[in-house]
Amino acid sequence: MTTLLRRSQLSRRHIALGAEFEQMGHTLLVNNYGSSVEASKAKVLGLVDLSTLPRTGFKGAGATTWVANQGAELPHQPNIALLQEDHSLVVKLSHQELLILSDVDALSTQIARLDSMAVGKQTYALPRADSHCWLAVIGNQAAEMFSKVCGVDLRAHKFANNAVTQTSVAKVSAIIIRHDLGKTNCLYVLTDVSAAEFLWDCLLDAMLEYEGVPVGVASMRALAAEV
């Protein structure tokens, strides 16, 4: 039996840009675009497609209690993200809704475990891997670039690490999560899959004046490892 690899909605754009892919489980992820200076450019401004990484969500009056009972540590209030022991990220979008994101290496086990369980009363599973694309904007110019396409002030002194906002980016509804890579600013952006290509193109266009470029997960790993 042949298992099909999960590909991003943006695969054709990545191929056109000369992407080199890596296989991670049953998914394909852009490792790099063939540039020897990609990581240094990413430190200024880079755009990464993380849409094939695992993620899930739960909603309902019993959702937060049920997820906490399964061993997850929850943020104390909405619009906060909290890193877990397995390096997944639990995002509290409201008192009744949670979003859970994998680490970049897809080594976290919590998402698969939760998805395999029968949910509790007044709890509904949300297939975020199917409903939302996941991009990351990284680099010291990330917040300034967002000022062109988003009304929320995402500068570091206004938008703390692990802060969350539910807003509009280029007139598209989106969730933005700040989750830095070591000393490098990183802003996750999740929006409806139907807007994936539009948002990718809009962000690349907004990045032009800062010489921002698409980068792969290899650059994210390199920046996260910097001391």
C-alpha cells in the first residue's frame, strides 16, 4: 500500500522558486531554496511555509478542561501561547477554544495523541491541519513589514513573545502568534486554506523593500540554535 505524502497548497510556488524538500513522516516541507546565504537573509526577513506540520484544535464549553485533563498545560488567559514539554505550542484563542501547533521538527507527540482520543462532553475537535495554512515571518524587520498589511502593532515592546492576536492581514482574517527563534523574531500566521496563495503573495510583495525572501525550515533551525 502506497502512502501519499502531504504537500502544501503552495507546493507549485515552492517548486518554481527552486525549493529543496525534506520528508518528515508523511509530509513534505521546504528545507531550503538553494541559497548559501539563506539563513543570514532570514535573520533580516524571511517567509516560511509550515503548512504541512501537524496542528489541531478543540472548541466548546468543555474543551479547555478536557485538554488540561489529558496532561496539557494551558495559558492562564486567552490570546496567549504556552510552550509544552514536548515543544508543541498550546494557543488559547478564547475561554472555549484552543489551537495546538507542532514544533518545527514535528517531534512533539501531543497533537497525535489528542487527535486519537475520543473528546469529552461539550468538546469538539477542529481539523486545523485541513482548515488553516500556517506561515512564519521571521527576522528583525518582521514587525515593521507587518505595519504595511496589518493594523496591530507587532513591535517587540508592544507585542510580547508568545502573545496572540486575531486580526486581519492584507484584508484576510488571520491568527498571529509571536514565538521567537532564540534571538530572532518569529511571527506565525494562520489563515483559511482558501487564502493561502493570496496571503503568501501579499506577504512576499510587502517584504520586497526589506529584501525579504522565502526561506526553508533549515534557516529556522539555524536561527533557533544561535546563542
